[in-house]
Amino acid sequence: MLRSCATGHMEPSPTITPREGSLVTDSTTSTPDRPNHRAAYSIRETCNLLGVSRSTLYRLMDGKRLRCVHIGRRVLIPAGEIERLLSSPTKRRQS
């Protein structure tokens, strides 16, 4: 995936990898039917995937538009929830 940098040139997006010692690793989050598909994403990863700020992501979770899972102190967003959010129709604000 490419993203635009400040100079306007396209550059590859950084790869998101779980931190060392994390409970969530690629081997534990990939699903059997989709080996390269992660089962859940961290808050930071989800913000990067959706292109939204942390506060917007928390607002989506508080408004029950995006379900999250708590594992210990970690908050994870299931991949299916991200796919559901992206495929759902958006509400337009009344002007």
C-alpha cells in the first residue's frame, strides 16, 4: 500500500507488527482459512487502517458502532468488526 508523504511523493506505508513480547502475534492472530489475515488489531493499527484519530476510534466504540475486545489491559478490534464498519452505509449529517 502506498501513501503520500509531505513532499507529495508516494512511499510505501510502514508495516505494522506487534511489539516484542506481545500477547498478539502474527501466528496467533491469523485465521486458518486466511493465513495472512489478522484476527484482531490494536487501537493504533486500527487507526492506521481506517485513517482516523484515536479519539474518533474511541467515539465509534463508545457509540457502539465498532465492537472491541479487552484482553487484560489490551484493547483489540476484531478484523470482522473493521470489515463490517467499512461495508455498512454511512450516516450523512443534516445541514
